[in-house]
Amino acid sequence: MSLSFENSSQDHPLALVVDDEPRIVRFVRINLEMEGFRVIEAPDGLQAVQQVRENLPDIVLLDVMMPEMDGFETLRMIREITDVPVLMLTVRNAEEDKVRGLDGGADDYITKPFSPRELVSRVRAVLRRAQSLTPPGHSVLEIDERLSIDFNIGEVIVEGERMKLRPTEFRLLRHLVENAGWTVPYGTLLSKVWGYEYKDELSYLRLYINYLRQRIEPNPSNPQYIFTERGLGYRFVDFRTREGDAS
């Protein structure tokens, strides 16, 4: 049974730091504790999963390169039991590694070496996103006879079948739907969904637009709901006037 993420203390959130390098753990601990976080540690993936079960942290900072069980496998096991926000820590900077982490359910990805300011900024941004899943004033919004969106629980209903969206997918879809018929600039979506610190992370946006299209579009390569306005941003079909087109 999956555990739902609920922030146990907004003033002093609990962070689990998972890394086999004591130097990195000390660096992260010192900087988070200076910002009011409580910090617990795990030197490997198995102990990390145990800590998640026993202590229910508010956020997990998870290293990728660990012996025996790497961060990707650890993330998979964590996602089997909880939707706690996970920030991946890694020396890798390849696009495919970032995609693999985000595909596996990570909420963000930070590349070593990182500054204290960047670390704290990313951690707080991930926590803000996890705490901001409020519906935009609708219960179930019917886009057309094929697609509806349940804003209360973050699900889409496609051809009568319910599918749970990941938190970031839900926030992105919400902002697109709230501006249906209008092109929302890339930077605006990144700032609204991920935070101002991410306004230049276009690869994040492209990846999650692709996720959404895979979820809701009958043909993701020829979308009828989420359109790309090249060089500008993305536009959700204007369902309110039914004047959206596939251009």
C-alpha cells in the first residue's frame, strides 16, 4: 500500500540524505540544518528504504552512484511505498540520466558539485511544488466527450478510464487548462510549475509535455489537446468555445 506524502512540519521539514560519501552527507546536512531542516542519513539504498518506511521524511536527497544498489533502483523501491518528493544527486550530467531519473518518479535532479545556495533553493522548490496541489475551482472538468479532468484528486478520465497523474504532470496540465486557448510561454510554465529557479530548464518542460501527451492524447505525435507554438510556448485547446484546431 502506497504512503501519501504529507508534510509533517512546514517550519522544520525532515530531509533524508542518501549518499555513500560522508563528505557529501556532511555538506548537505550542514547547509540544510542552517536553513531549519531536520536531517537523517542513509549510506546506501537498502537503509534509505528502511528510513523512508520508519521516519516518513518530507523529502529525500538521493545519490545515483552508490555500490550494490544504485539510486535508480532505490528510487524504484521508494516509489513502491510512497510519493515523497525525491531530489536526485549525481555527478552525471547526461540528458539520458536525467530522463531516466525523472521517468522513474524523481521530482528533480541536481548535478555535483553544487553550491549551498543551489542546493537549498532546489530543495525548497521541490517542497513548494509538493504542497501546492490545490484545485482551480472545479471538481470534474469535461473537456470533451473523450477527456475529463478531476482536479480534486489529480486524475484524468480518458474514454471512461481514470489515470492518476504525477504531481508535476498535474500542475502542468492545470496551468495549461487555466489558460486554454492562449499560448503560455515556456518560461512562464517553468516558473509556475517548477519555480523561478527553473525558468531556463526547457528540457524539463519538453519531457513533461511528452508525459502528458502520452496520457491524454489519442495520438501523441499528432496532438489534439496540447499544441506546440514553436519558439513561444504551449497552448491547450480552447474547449470553452470548441474553436481549438490542430494547427
